Amino acid sequence: MGTQKEIARRAGVSVSVVSAVINGTKHTRMSDETRARVEAVIEELGYVPNDAARALRRQRSGTIAVVVEKIENPIYRDMFHGIYDAAEARGWAVVLGDARWMRSGSHFLARLLGQGSIDGIILRSEGLVDDEVVAHLRARPTPVIMVEGRHGLDGRWLAIDDAAAGRVATQHLIDLGHRQIEFAGGERWVPTVERHRGYADAMRDAGLEPRDAIRTGYGSQAGTEALTQIIASRRRPTALVVNNVLSGLGLYAAAHDAGIAIPDDLSVVAIHDADIADDLRPPLATVRMPMAELGARAVEAIAAILEDQSTRFGLVDDPAPVLLPRASTAPPPSSPRPW
Amino acid sequence: MGTQKEIARRAGVSVSVVSAVINGTKHTRMSDETRARVEAVIEELGYVPNDAARALRRQRSGTIAVVVEKIENPIYRDMFHGIYDAAEARGWAVVLGDARWMRSGSHFLARLLGQGSIDGIILRSEGLVDDEVVAHLRARPTPVIMVEGRHGLDGRWLAIDDAAAGRVATQHLIDLGHRQIEFAGGERWVPTVERHRGYADAMRDAGLEPRDAIRTGYGSQAGTEALTQIIASRRRPTALVVNNVLSGLGLYAAAHDAGIAIPDDLSVVAIHDADIADDLRPPLATVRMPMAELGARAVEAIAAILEDQSTRFGLVDDPAPVLLPRASTAPPPSSPRPW
DNA sequence: CTGAAAGCGCTTACAG
DNA sequence: CTGAAAGCGCTTACAG
């Protein structure tokens, strides 16, 4: 370990030279011999810079935080990847956290909001963060980019094109010949509202009557709730668009329990792709979203803010959402079985 | 924002007093009136301490990092929770990261290993971390606790009682009357080896002949591979213990594809519980492990090391693994269908 | 081309 | 009981 001071002493130079060798700064007008001597001592001691001292001096930590609501949700995988790659390219480290930890008074929150250890925050929350925490976020200079949610602080939000995703999913079902198509996903969360809007647009364009969204909670339970509500109603759609892969999982379970066959009785498409879609039986058709690009854009937005440059917020619509067909969809039954 | 210096100026006191007010230190022999004035200015400015300066001065950041291999694996949920709670109780913030980011030269790794920003690391890896990175880990003073893996650096590892889990899972199947029971999970990773050992012990205790583990990869694919191998063999077990819930998911898919009914043809128990076990059909019987306790113990171990106290490493066996029965198991078929 | 010095914002031992 | 000062380890403007 050791410090630059110690290296300087051992190499017989000043700390300015040591710092220059480490950082490759212009101060670098030193003889090759001096540089080599310094590098040898650095190697010998296994010197590593003290990040706290650096951050204090540079007024920048080189670390950004990503906070999401349920970190185990598989849909984040690509986003994390996109964020990580973009951050590494800029020389930043990424740390992850769970939105459930953002409680007023938590040390996690203190670290996020304190000066010095986190340069920027990428936040994805379905609304869990309470008003007091939001007030803190607003009061601090640390830039916060909201992803997948259109209520970004100071308009700083980025989202995928959820309406397009809803449209793509619905269009696929229309193309298969379905006319009784519904959408499940609740209305509280903005992306869901957008997806439902895309569903409704596709329906209208095809001369079909869109229905209100089937309001549900989130997670796998949403799928279960959706089917329960449908069964309780007099409606018998032949196809369903659900909010995400986990909802699809819950829907599969409920369909199994109710003796409803997928896709023979009911076709299903889920927004968002994830590995597990391939492991379900039947494999679940999904809409792949540009999550990696969303993550990369969020990193760029933080960089722009820190450098006082302007940046474009809003929709990340390239590449466009694309349907990944799998066996959970089929043409509607010619003579529907009653269920 | 502002600094203590600015607060001191506005409140007409010295920075020592400001610091004392903020930290509640003994220096605290100040009049109530002084304290109130300082607090008012702190409030007014929305002052937040600079963590980098603190970390530099205290030689401690108050942040620990948790690095796991596939952060979206649902089995980590409870462990993260246990870590978070224990860390908060100690006044520490927790940050998460993915083991795939621990590449030599990555800025993420630099932040982990550098002095100043991370006080300790909890690492869970199936072996992804390459030798060069391990060498770095060893060379730095930052304590690293290996969880679920018995090759901890300097013997600093903690693991759940995988052998007991294997035993519990197997015993449940034996109790149901199964005699042809197999274990799937590969042999590369130590916990799997332990689970297989527990399986073998339970079998022997029941006077049954344990079989070698069916070697597979990891993740959902493991379940698929296991069934493929069984089908290719002449063996027809009536029950199977799989390494985790994701493997169970893959096994379900493979069983469906092969026309094998669970549990009628084949009973299944998975090590590790996760929410999705309830969403599968049939719901998947699992063994719940003390993951939250494992996480809490890892935090305590870091604390002990930092405080130069001794601490106990090894197995976290309280509470013991417990079987959560679900519909994926049943007595063996009286007259097995051929498959 | 290289070194001495200031200062980032904090905590704390010390002097008064 | 309170203030002035040192120092954590770094970077960088400045002097030589």
C-alpha cells in the first residue's frame, strides 16, 4: 500500500512527480529514468490511490449509483449491462442499490445524497420513494436521472417507448386474427398507462374496440389477478397483453389452475423480454425493449449534466421495440371452449 | 449545501463546534443556545457532510460492497436483506455489484480495491473471478468475506449448511416412499458438492444406494440438462433433487417437453427457496436456507476484522434448512409409466 | 524540468 | 467550555 509521499521518499523525488506518473499529467516532463524509478516503487509497494483523498481533491468520486425497485427483476439485466459498459468507457465505477433502501435516515440514502462519494444517480422506481426522500433528492446537487417513469426530477427522465411496445404486442395478436384482445397491468404506473395506450391505438387502427386496462398490482401476482378478474367477468378474450414476464408467469399459473390452455384458449404476449420467457411452457412471446440503450443514455445524461452541457431527455426509441414470437400465441380458436 | 466552515462563520462559532454538533461528540460542552444556533444554520443551508472528506479523515468510508455473480438470481433477495439490515444497524451503507464487473483494470474493481471508498467486501462467486483479480484482493487490506464458497481468502468464508439442505430434501423424498432418487447439480462448485454429500448421507442412512451427481451447468439450463441425461440413460428415478429454483424451472420445461408429469412420474425438490417456486405449476417444493442470517453474519465478520477482533467463520447453520413442501412431490407411482 | 506549498472538507488532540 | 491548528492523501497552480 503506502502513499504517494512514501513513494516519493523511496524514489527520491517529490510527490508532484509521483502524482504525475500515476495520472499521466503534463507535469510529465521528467526523465525516463525518473519515471521508471517511480514506477518500480509503485509496483514494489503495490500502491493504490486513496479514492477518498482523490474524490475530495477532485471534487468528483468517479462513481455513479443505480437504484431500482426490485433488483432481482430479470428485466434490469440488460439495463445494468448498458450502464456498466457506458460507465466504464467514461472511467466511472457503478454501484447498485435497492429503492427499498432509500428511506429517510438510512445510511444508504445518506451516502447517495452526501457530497463526495456518488457523482450521479440513475433511479428506477415505481413510486416507492416517499415525498421526504424526493425532497432530499431535489435539495442536493447530485444529478438524478429517472428511468422508466416520466416524472423525472426537473424533467430529467428517460424512458423506453412503452406505447410502441404495447402497439407491437397488440398488432401481433391482431395479425394472428384475434379480435377480443385485452390488456392487463394496472394504471398507477406511467409506463403501464403508456403500454395500454399503445394497445388501444393498435386496436382502433384495426377497427377494434379497445377495452380499459385490467387493473392489477405488479409482479407475478398481477397475472393471477388479471385472469381472476377476466373469469369473474362475462368477457372471454382470446388474447391478452401483460405488463411483463413475471406477470406472464403468474398468468400461466392462474390459467393452469383454471384449466385454460395457452395458447389454445388464450394467447399471451408480455412486454419486456427476459431469459425465463424461454423456460416457460409454452415459451412466452415477449416484446424486447432497448434496455441497454436506456442505461447507456442515462449514463450520458449524467455526464452531460456534470459537464454543464445540455442533453436530450425523453424517449429512447432506438432500436424500436420488437416482438419475439414464441409459442404462447396462436390464431384464435375457431370454436372457443367455454371457460 | 455549504461546508462546516461556512456554517461556523454564519453561526459565529468555530468549526470544532459545528463538527461536534453534527457528530454529537463530547466536545459537546456548549450552551444549548449555541447548539440551537448551529442547528438552525445547518437546517437553513441544507448542509450535508462531505463523505469523501469524512472518509479521508476517519480512514473509513462507512460503506461495504456486496458482489454476486448474477444479481438477478432470486435466491439473493434474503441475503441482501440480511446484509442491509445488519449494515444499517452498524451505520454502514451497502452497495451492490456484479461479479462480472470484477475485471482486471475495470474502474469498478479499482473502486472496490482502492483505499478510502469501500471498507469491506462480501463476495459470492461461483469461481468467475480470475486469478489476477484474486491476487489483487489478497494484496489489499480491504477485508473480503467469501459467502457460499469454501475457498475464502485467508479462510474468511461463510456458507450455509448445504449438506444439511441436501439431506433435508432427500429425506423428504425418502419419507414419501421414494427409493430411486437422484441429485442434479454439477460438481464444480463447492456448495453443490456439499449438497450432493447430504443427499448421499440421507440415502445411505435409509439403506439406499446414492448415485453420483448428474453433472450439469448452472441456471435453468441445468434442469434441462439433468433430465436429458436421465432420459438418455437407462435409469428411471422417481424423484430428483435439483440445485436451485432456476434449475427447477428448466427441469419443468424439459419434463413438459418429454411428456413427464410432475409429480406423478417424477417428484422434484429444489434447494433454495424463492418467490417463483409458488408461481410454478405444480408449485415447487424447496428447502429454505438461512440466507438473511448468512448476510448478517458476513457484515458482522467485516466489523470484527475492522475492529481487530476475532470472529468465527465457517458454517451458518442456524436456523437449520427446512423443507417447504409443495405439490411437486408425491409418493412414487405404484406402477410407473414408461418414459 | 522539478519541488514546495496550498487546499479539498472534515475530525480531533491540544492549548487556552 | 471553546478555538486554532494539524493532518488524512491527494492534485495542481506556482515558484524556482
